[in-house]
Amino acid sequence: MEDAVRLIPLSALQHYLFCPRQCALIHLEQQWAENRYTAEGRILHERADRLGHERRRGVHTAMALPLASERLGLTGVADVVEFDEREQRAIVRPIEYKRGRPKAHRADEVQLCAQALCLEEMLNVEVGHGALFYGKTRRRKDVPFDDELRALTLGVIASTRALFDGNRTPPAVYEAKRCDRCSLIDACQPQVMGKQRSASRWLARQLQSLDE
Ligand code: SF4
């Protein structure tokens, strides 16, 4: 019997872009810790999940919609998917709730685009746009799924797939701006791990020089 393909949760793509080690700690080692940032994000998602379904002025809104892509080996849940039925062919639009405000990196857009790829495969439609709703600004940001974002998303899916298939947690690389916001900093200990690796490299160099 063929081995079943290990499905990648959509959230893992965002974790991978934030830090591949964080992605491995959460999804390969099942480590999780909550901090202020993750707690605020979870509360926002729980609010979205509670609402169910509604139809208003020709737009059907589904909350907490399960998603999957057999082709890409993805699984997850969309906060909200709008089916705008005012046109002849319904326009499908995923919407994701995020704490904070729009960021300089594209992790939120990649996660949303991966949702669009799942919806396209599940519903056999083209999904041209989605939106991110940020808690701090209380504004929707329109996200077009153009060729560049689709290529970036497929690249992140491939890298995350390689991480899952390799089943190995990458070493820690301490970056204050990133690590000081990371809920797994206590489990990861990036500064200690970094020093241990430098010490190992120093020792290896010393042993090599003795052989020469
Ligand atoms: S503490 Fe830093 S290196 Fe460790 S998992 Fe978090 S972001 Fe990655």
C-alpha cells in the first residue's frame, strides 16, 4: 500500500514564512505555547468561527469553512468565504481575520492565496481576489491573487512540504525582531542554541587542526 501523503495545515505556511524552525516545532514536534499575540489572534478567530452562515443582499457568507487540496496536500479552515451571487456566476472570496495591522512581509497573503487554491480545486472556479481584515485598523485589505502571489505561495508550499518530508527541525537562528515576538522562544532557546553551535564549530576546528 502506498504511504498516505502527509497533509500540510494552511497555518503551517504562515509559520514557515515566519520561521521554518517555528513551523517544525509546532507541526513536527507538536510544541505550542501561547503569548499575547497568539491569544489575541485566537480570540479573533473564535469570534469569526461562532457566526455560522448568513445571506445578505445577494451575498452568502460561510464561516469556518473546511478547505482541502488533494493536488497540493493542504488542509485547513477559512475564517470566512463570501459567495457573491449577484453576478451570473458566483464570485468566491476568502476572507481571513488577523490581529494587528498589515505587515511588511507577505505571510498573511500567502495563507489567503493558499485558501484560494483550495477553493479553486474544490469548487472548480477561479478565485481572483480575497481580503484580509485587520483587528487594529478594522479595515479590509483587498488581496488580488496575481501570478506573483500564486508563484510565491506555491514556492512556500513546496518548501513546507520539504520540511515535513525531511521530518527534521532546523537549527535556531536568533533574530531579535522575530524571536522576541515568538511564542516558542522558551522552548526554542535561540540564543543558547546559537552559542552551542558556535562552540561545536570551534571544537570541530580545533580537532581538525590537530589532525593536520
Ligand atoms: S525563537 Fe526565533 S528561531 Fe526560535 S522558533 Fe521562534 S522565531 Fe524561530
